[in-house]
Amino acid sequence: MDALIYFIIIFLVLSVFLNIIAYAWPFLLIMFIVYEIWKYFKLKKIRKQYEEAQTQYSSQSQSSSRNDNPDIIDVEYKVVDEEKTGDDN
């Protein structure tokens, strides 16, 4: 008798759950499609900003590699060995 009661309770819960799913799946499908479209445009915007930043960075690095500015002086440093004095043993 207990198994029959459990079966009826499970059947009622499943029937309520399946009715909710039966009415909700079109709404969930539409929400999923809208989310995917929104994600596509968001990623497109981020990708465009990234490409613009890369272009700006590459143009800055190319312009900084050229010495067009006369105020910039290139200096080469050389390491010179110090002479050993008598104090160092």
C-alpha cells in the first residue's frame, strides 16, 4: 500500500513538473536565442576594441622606434672594469 502512495505522489509531482516544462520551453528557447545574439554582439564589440588597441599600440611602437624627436639622445653604456687597488685582497 505504501508503494502505491509513493507512486501516486511521484506521478503527481512529475505531472506538475512536466506541465511547467511543456509551457516554459518556448520561453526558454527564446531567451536562449536572445542571449546568444546578445553575446555575439558583445564579443564583436570587445574584439573590435581589442583590434583598435592593437593597431594603436603597433603604431605607437613604430613611431617610437624612429628617432624623429631631436630631444631624444641615444646613449650606449659600457661596463668598465675597475682597477684593483692594494686594499682588495
